[in-house]
Amino acid sequence: MTQSTYNFDSCPDRSGYGSLKWDKYKSQEILPMWVADMDFEIAPEIRTALQARLDHGVYGYTVPFAEPVNAVLSYLLRQHNYSAEASWLNFLPGLVPAINLCCHAFTGPKDSVMTVTPVYPPFLSAPNYAGRELIKVPLCLSSKDLWTFDFEAMQAAIKPNTKVFLLCNPHNPIGRVFTRAELTKLSDFCERNDLIVISDEIHCDLLFDPKAQHVVTATLNTAMAKRTITLMAPSKTYNLPGLACAFSIIEDSSLRQQFNKTIRGIITEVNCFGYAGCAAAYNYGEPWRQALLNYLRSNYELVDSTLRSELPEVLFRPMQSTYLAWLDVSQLNIKNPTVFFEDNGVGLSDGTPFGGPQHVRLNFGCPRSRLEVALEKIIRAVKLR
């Protein structure tokens, strides 16, 4: 199937199916552009695999087996030049429970966890849920106006009881893909301070900037490989979050043993359709992914050009990955931006839980016509306020 055959310009009506995204608002006047799932239909190759699994007719408890394991290992080698081993893998029902369990597994009650902000909200809630101290260090702007790590501030903020660094790369919500040089500095920082790195790389296959290159954190060097828990999933790239299938990669045997001990009796088996979708995505989904990236690139350019020409007071810095635009609306002087835009017909993610008040996050993983409507609503709301 050629890329041109994939249809991203229309999608099914998602209301009434328990969609977290679409059933949030009772009013049909509010266009949901918030939570990070796309409105596109999945790749037909994945649908075929799920239909074949459905046709089997028996949906019992399912443990990791050759097809999904080999699909993940082949994908890691092919896409990221990462030669992993089957024993390093742990299949999980999602990255959020994994992040929370990592805070339990690799810290004690008197320890602290560090991350940089703004960031995906579970990074900020997971340490608190585990009863651990959270150390938040704001990202800073580079000379190229790109968000990056503030290593001086990180070193000043770290404490003797800090055991874990939570990394999001590609970064949600700012859309940065950190360079090898940036990650090498981070590696030095973590080694110097003896930190375990929980690396959420769930958006690693959604790079629409051809100049950007994702580097799996654990592949930086031997020292980093020994201290990194890599978390990945096909869910964001292939629009499969409802199948609840993710995986961890832990090279170090002692860290792997700690993690396995913590999740025992808490994490249950991944469902059979999760495995089927995961294997099909990595085995057959590449043509669809390439077509998706082209579409997302065009959507990103539409958001960027529209805001620059129509709403220059809304600050939108360059991004390289994800389908989530991080918008600084502080110059609008709106008390509650999220409520303001909902009142004007568009539902955006509130930046406050990310550690970014006076920001909103716009999901542009949708048909272009829908994105155009959302942008029109945003422009009209701001200009008529």
C-alpha cells in the first residue's frame, strides 16, 4: 500500500464510545483538542492483525511470546540501532503505571526524585504518590531559543538523597528532541550524582523534523546503559493507547530484579490484543508512520504559520516531535486560559499540571479541517476578548 492511500483527512465519530478525549465535554460546541491521542484511524495493516486475533475466538490470559518480543527487538535494532535482548524486556499495560512503579522500585521513603519542567503531569505526581520528595528544575532557553537542560540549576538543586532522574525525550509538552550532546551532558550529570534514569521515550518515532535524530538514552555509553530504565510503547505513534501495551528495557540485572520485585502482584498480563497490535505496528506499520509524519509536519506548519501571522502575542517556540503544541499565552493576560478557550468552543490542555501556568497544549493530531476550525476559534476568541 502506498503512502497516498492512507486517509488522514477524515475520521470516525468518536463520541459515545467512552473516549476520554471526546466524551469530556457534554457540549458539542466545544471541540476537543487536548489529551494526547490522535483522531486518525489506525493503519490498515494493524487492523488486519487485530481482526485475525479477534477471529481466533479465544481471549485468555496472554504472556509475552515470540511474535511481539521479536517484533520489539527487530524494531529497536532497525529503527534505533539498539541491540537489545529479550531478557531485558518487560511488557506493561502503560507508561504511567511504569513511571509510578519506578518511583517505588528505585527510591526509599526518605529519597527524592528530580525532573525538569514543564513536563508530562505524571512526572510530577508519581513521586508524590509514592511519598517521595520531588525536585523540579525549570528548563532554560538556549542561544537558539530552544528549551534545554539547565545543568547549573540542576546541580544546585540536587540533594544527597536524590536517587532518580525522570527524563522525557522527545519531550512532552515542548516537543524537543534532545541532541546527543545534550544527552551526553545529562549522562555526565547522572553519573556524577549516581542517579538512576527513568527515560520515557514514548514519542521517539514521531519526529517530523528531518534534521532531528532520536538517541535512545541507554545507547549513549556503557555507564548510562547500566543506570537507565527505558520506557517505550507503540501507542502514541500508531494511535493504540486503548490497547494498553507498553514495555520497559532494563539492561542492568540488579535494576531489572528490583523492578520485577516491585511490580509483582500489581501489574497484570497485557491483553492479547495489545500484543497483536504491538507486533503488527512494528512489523508492518512503517509506511503508515511515514505518511503520518508528513501529515503531522503539515499540521505543525499550519499551527506555526497561523499563530505567527494572526496571533503573534501567543508564543509558540519551534518543536521537532510529537503532535502537541505548547503555547505560551501569558501576554493575553487571561486569568484562566483553559476555561477561556473552552468558553469559546475549543478544549485545550491546561498548562498548570505540567508546571507551566499561563500555557495551553494543543493536540494537532487530527484532520486538517478540524485543526483549521480549532485555530479559527482560538483566533476569534483572542481578538474579540
